[in-house]
Amino acid sequence: MRVLVIGSGAREHALAWKLAQSEQVTDLFIAPGNPGTAQLGTNVDVPVEDIGRLVHVATTNQIDLTVVGPEAPLDAGIVDRFQEHGLSIAGPTAAAARIESSKTWAKEIMNAAGVPTARAERYSDFESAAEAVLDMPLPVVIKANGLAAGKGVVIAQSHQEAVDTLRAMMVERSLGDAADEVLLEEFLVGLEVSIIGITDGKTILPFLPSCDYKRAFDGDYGPNTGGMGSYCPVPSVDPELMIEITRTILQPTVDELRNRGIEYRGILYAGLILTPDGPRVMEFNCRSGDPETQVILPLLDSDLLELLAGAANGDLSNVAAPSWVDGVALTVVLASGGYPDSYRKGMTIHGLSELPEGVIAFHAGTGQDSDGTIVTAGGRVLSLTTTAPSFEEARQTVYDAVSTVKFADVQYRTDIAAREIMP
């Protein structure tokens, strides 16, 4: 099969890496890709936003299956456009992708499906929201309704911070149209866990649970980011709890969407909090996580192509549930200094050819200068990933790799999966 992966981050590099292992994949294209994906297939210089040109790429290259990484083209209707042209594509339609792009609609779906989630109220004007937030216990979670590049959720520690945040979002429009509506949500306490599954719109097959680290600095300090590291699986999510999560969260959500005439096909991501009262949903995403994908796929012992093709075709009934290799996986993100705010680009990256055995460098914000040297080109630059029998061994291997790969102003967290090592 001829396969097209859409995106340019470490998630898409990991998807391409895993798909390249399938005996059924004969040709692999990545649009636009990065220097890492160029080692696996053919990069096509078309941005993810240009859906018309991506349709042309898929048509002219006789693509059998397209796999979409990021959320923006899904929200923009890339699946609908591809289907109109008779092209097979793994991902939800624009209507289904609203489960990520509209937090208020996602909350409506959860409540209708009986999915356990945090209590929340929606507001469309600043005055009402500011008045209501003063009566809420602290901390309080403020969520912009729309897509906001990871900046749409604020955990306010004081009522003044809450009002200031609402003013910035709703009056000063710091997030543009994304905060035309906001949710004021109760703060939940517990371990954050990512549960990702693949669905054909009828049933859903869960992947291994994973944890990511959203804050920029050790100890969960600093601003939110796209994710600074991840590990898989999560020891506190045992098989019995995974069955409960599938039964009470994942499957009811797919069922509720289908009841509304929306057959969700593709990856469904549930961000959960493991509270003392059980798992609660913080958010749904319409695509796989980054950096969670980088730790889930190295442990996958099944053919990813078969799973994605089954989802795209709306029929996973003849596809076996995912199987997994023993052990753990861990990834540490190397970011440009200053991320997620301002940072420099064009810093030469050293040491990629000297990585320890068993370490994969999934490229994200990388580029090439005029002589082909790999340089930094974004905030999150690389995801250094390994598998091992234990988290202790995985941490040792990955952080050895971190000391090998160097570029100016490199920034990373040193505590990924540290909590899973026995004292």
C-alpha cells in the first residue's frame, strides 16, 4: 500500500516510523515531514493547512491510505474533502473533530453519555463569567472553548487571577475567537493519564495508557507546553481499570456520537484524572498525543497499518485487538531555550549519529541548513525515546542520550518517569 502521513512533528515521525515497519507498506510519503521522516520515505513540501494541494498529492501519487497527525486539518475538514474525492483517510470528520475544537460541545457529549467528568458551566460574556468565578472554590479551571494551540486552559490560583484571565481571553481577545465561549470547571486532584484508542465508529480498541508532562520545568513548574516528555505504560492503570475506562468512558462516547449521526473513525484521545472517586475526563482530543505517540508505538506489537485502515474503512471487526511487547517506553523532549515563549532557531544539533543503542530520535522542530546540517527550527526539537525492561533502565538510557545530543540553549526536564522508580 502507498501511505501518506500528514504532519511535521515528532508524532508524525513516530507514525511514519511504525508504518514503515509494516510489510504491507510499499511507499511512504510525509507532508510536509521533517529531516527525520525523510530517512523513512518521501517528504512532500505541502503545509497541513493546504487541503486542496494535499488532495492533489494523494490523487497523483495514488495513495491508498492517508493518516492525519495534527488536529488543525481535521478541524478544517480534511477527512470530509478526502472522502468527497474517494480517498481513504484515517481520522474523524470535521463534525466529529468538534470533540476537541469545542470544549463546550465535548462537555455536552460527555454529560449526555453519562461519562464521568468535572462539573462545569459555560459563559459567553465576560461580566457573567467574572461574577460566577468569584463564587467558585480555588483553584478554578478556565477553558477557552476553541482550539488555542495549548494555551486555552488556565488553572487560576486566586480569584483575581481568574478574573484577569477571563478579561484577557474574553475582552482583550488574547486567544482570538477561541474564547468566544469559556468553561469554568472544578479543579480535579489526581494523576493525569492519557488513554488513546482507535475506533471505527462502532467499537473502540484502547492502546496502552501513558502519562505526559505538560509543564516546561521539573516538578511541574512553569508554563504549559505541548508536552516535555512521556512514559508508557502507567502502573497505576491496571488491566481492570482499563476495562472500566473503556466501558464507562471510551465506548459510551463513541456510542453517543453515533446516536447523533456522527460515526467517529480514527484516533480518540481521552485526557483523564485518576481521582479518589475514579477516573474523570478532562478533555477529548481528535488525534493521538504528542509526545504520547512516541512511547505507545515502540511498544505496539501489531501492524499499525491494519488498525488505521480498519478505522478508515469503518470496520475493525476483523482486526485483532492491539498486542504489546513487554517492558516500558520513555521519551524526553529536547526543546529550544525559552520555549514555549520566544526562542532562537538555526542552532546546529550535534550528536545525532552517536546516540546510544536502542534510542530513537524522533524529529519535531528540526530543519537543514544549506550544507545539509541538522539545525533547530522550532520549540520542541527532538523526542529521544527508548524501550527497556524497567523505568529505571529507560531513564538511564534516555538521559545518557540527552547528554550526547547537544545544541545551544537546549532545554529539557530531568524528572520524566522519576515517580515510577521505587525509592
